[in-house]
Amino acid sequence: MGTILGTILAFLIVFGILVFIHEFGHFFMAKLMGIRVEVFSFGYGKRLLGFKKGNTDYRISLIPMGGYVKMLGEGMFEPGRALNQTAGFHKATEVLLVQTNTC
């Protein structure tokens, strides 16, 4: 039987792999649907290291207990940000028009 420290370390490694696979699923589907991904992050908080390729910033952040994928247009309803400041607004409008057959 292993030590408690070994068990915690194994849990963190397995959890990290699951988080990465989960977030990659969001990333893959966004790319598949033609949605621009602005940030793919493993972890939360301050960026520790990473690189930018194309329009996407790939990063590893300070707190490795999660992650996120920021797609174009997310945060467009934040206070102080006009709707027409994002290309995501135009893409969403285009999708709505196509879905309702009014274009």
C-alpha cells in the first residue's frame, strides 16, 4: 500500500489528464465548428508559460486544478463592452439569420 502523499500525487496526475482531455474537447469542437479560439489554458490564474500560434494563445496557468477555452465572442456582454465591438456578435447574428431562414 502506498503512502498518502503518493495517493494525492496520483490523484492530481489523473485529474490533470482528465481536465486536459475535457478542455481539449471544447477546443476541438470549437475549431470543428469554425469558431475562433482565443485562449486554450490548462489551469487558472496568472499565465506561467505558453505560446501563441495563429489566433490562439496556448498557456499553462498558475492553478492546475482546471482549465478553460475562451472562444471569440465570450464576454461580449460584460459591462462597458459594446455588442458591436466583437466579431463574435456578427457571427452569432449570421448564425441566427441562417437558422431562421431570414437572410
